[in-house]
Amino acid sequence: MDPWPQTNLVFFRIEGWDRGEFIRRCGEQDLLCLEEGGRVRMVTHYGIEREGIEDVLERIRSVLRRTA
């Protein structure tokens, strides 16, 4: 099997959530994400270190913990 391509694009699906609502709530956490092909898309940039990724993951966890 060929190795996964190296990319700064992250695609994922949100089960049990309206994608638009998830994206809106991420925006409230200063996270930019877009809907693309039934998935959520986020992008990292050169120079983003593990600490920055951990911060984003915690913000996403915060979004997912919130109820309507």
C-alpha cells in the first residue's frame, strides 16, 4: 500500500451533528472550517507546532461538549 500523502488539509465527518451548526460553533471558538463534499475541512499552516494543534483539538472538544 502506498503511504498516505503529506498534506496540511484535514477532512472529517461529524456524526449526529448538523455540519453548518458545528462550523458556526467552531467560528465562535475562532476556528475557521468549511463544508466540502459532505465533510468538514480544516487547514494547518507551515510552522504550526504540536502545541497549536493541541489547542485547536481542545477548542473542538469544547464545541462538541456544548449542547444546543
